[in-house]
Amino acid sequence: MADDSVGGTTEPPGVPATPRARAWSAALWGLGGGFAFLVLAQGYLLLDGDLPFGYAGLFALAGAIAAASGGIAYATEHRLHAKRRT
């Protein structure tokens, strides 16, 4: 194992991530997906667009997108890591 700059050790490439690290990574991807949707929706509204639902529906949809993107990230991360594409 190689030493990093803080004095600890890092895992070599190809070692599977721990479930906690995978969950944390998936949660961050989910937050990014949800916030990206909200930013795009706000930009659309600022350009004088009209959505068929109110702000409550907008936040509910953002939550669903966050859950979906986090779930997809959790399900596929181990495959990408095994192929060394992360």
C-alpha cells in the first residue's frame, strides 16, 4: 500500500469500496442530481416559462430525481470501479 501525503495509507486501485463509502458517494450524486434539476427548473421559470405544477410539486420531483440518481449511482459504482473507470 502506498502512503499518502497525510501519513496514512490508501487502498490500491481495484480494491472494492466499503458499503459506507459507496453509500456516501451515492448520496452526494443524488444531491447533485436533485440540485441540478432545481437549478434547471429555476432557470426555466426565470426565462418566463410556466410549469404545470407548483413549488411543492417541483421539490417533490427534485426529491424523486435525487433518489433515482443516488440509487443508480449506488447500483453501478462497483461495476465502474471494477473496470477501473472511476
